[in-house]
Amino acid sequence: MLLISLDDDRVRFCNERAADLFETTVEDIVGARAPQLHPDEQTYRRFRDTLERDRRVDAAGVEIRTRRGACFYSLLNARTLVSSGETLVMLTLTDVTEQKRIEDQLRALATTDTLTGAFTRRHFFDLAELEWARSTRHQHPLCVALIDVDHFKSVNDRFGHTIGDEALRAVAETVRGKLRRHDLLGRYGGDELALLFPETPLEGARQVSDRIRRAVAGIELAHGEITVKLTISAGLVARRGDEGLAVACQRADAALYEAKDAGRDCVVGVD
């Protein structure tokens, strides 16, 4: 808990727990300017405006930097009061750093595939549907691709699931390294990955997909004395009129089978 003057922003009271949170002592903090509780001036002004209007702020999440430069996350509650003619703000801070860490981990688990680092299928489609609706509304080009690791079952059967998992990780990492900032990558299922190319006509998406294909062909995994090489096949389609994402994915899947029938290690693109 802290008591801070609203007039000169100096600390009038600080308990031991608050001093510990800020990695300082009660003697050092009392009488000094209040610790930085807000990331920027605009956020601080909103805090002050709310206090002046409502005389309270409830459970505001803040990231606070200590005197030694460390950061912790806190729930901040504030009340104004008058003591000896001086307007004070009584602040209580609850350290929720560990809770936020757990929440961030749970959020990551819900949105990110743990093996490949790509978006989960559900999260990919949530984001892709937003891009798809925007593209349809403004009639901007957009493409979707499905990528499949060639002969992946054989890799698993011959070298084991450890190498299979390593192969999927390596492919996903290689794909991610060739994408642009606004492209989306998701794990579609098994050894299949899904890509979305916003604001991109078919030829542009084909070029990116082919760069990915060539990069994957350069992957070499070691299994004892054996070098495991990988290739991918890709089916790529451009959005047609007002068709939905699910229909486009069906067309991309058909194009992917065409790529496999054509001998694999290639990209088949369809308008």
C-alpha cells in the first residue's frame, strides 16, 4: 500500500511489502516522487481523469518497473481521500506476475501448436476468416495453400516418430522463415500445414510457395549415418468471388493431390 499526494506526486506512506515490490526500502521511497506506475503520459492522464471523476480506480492491470529495472505485473486499486487538507491517493498493488505468466502459457497453448510453433487449426481459421471477410468485402486478392510433407509416413516408419517430429518442426520453421509478416501459418492436421497470403494474387503466392518448396528441399536431418532429406507438395488457390474459406480449402486440397500425382516436390496453383 502507498499513499501519494495528488498535488506533488510524492509518497507520504509506504508499507514494507510495497517497498519490497519496488526493490527498495521504505526510507528511500517515502518523500520521493511516486514510482512509475504507467507506461506513458496518456495512460497516466486517463488514470488521473478517472480518479478525479470517480474518486476511485478498480483492478487496473499495470506493468511496473522496479528501482533495479525488473518488471512485475500488478492489479492496482486506487481511492482518493483528504487528510489535513491534502488530497491523497491510496494505492494498493497486488502482484499477479505468476498468474499472468500462467495465463500467457494457457493462451499460447490454445493458439499455438506445441510441436511446430504454427497456429493451431482453430486459431488459424479464426484469423483466416477475418482476413477472408476483409478480402471479400474490398475485393482484394487473397490466396490459401495446403502443404504436405512428401512420404511422411515412410519417414516415420523407417526412422521413428522422433525423426518424424523433428521433420515437422524443421519444415514448419523453414516455412515460417520464408513468409512475410502478414502471412498466416497453421497446422492443418497431421503433416499438413495451411498458409494464407493476404493481399496477394496467385502469381505472388506461387513465388513464395516455390521459395518455401526449394528451402525445404535443402533440409537434411541426421539419423545415425543416414541423412534424411525432405520435400513438400503444395496446392495453392486464389479466392474466387464470394466463395467461402472452407470451399477454397477444398480446392487447395484437390490441387495438393494434383501436385502429388505430378510426382511431388512441386506447387500446383489454381485460379
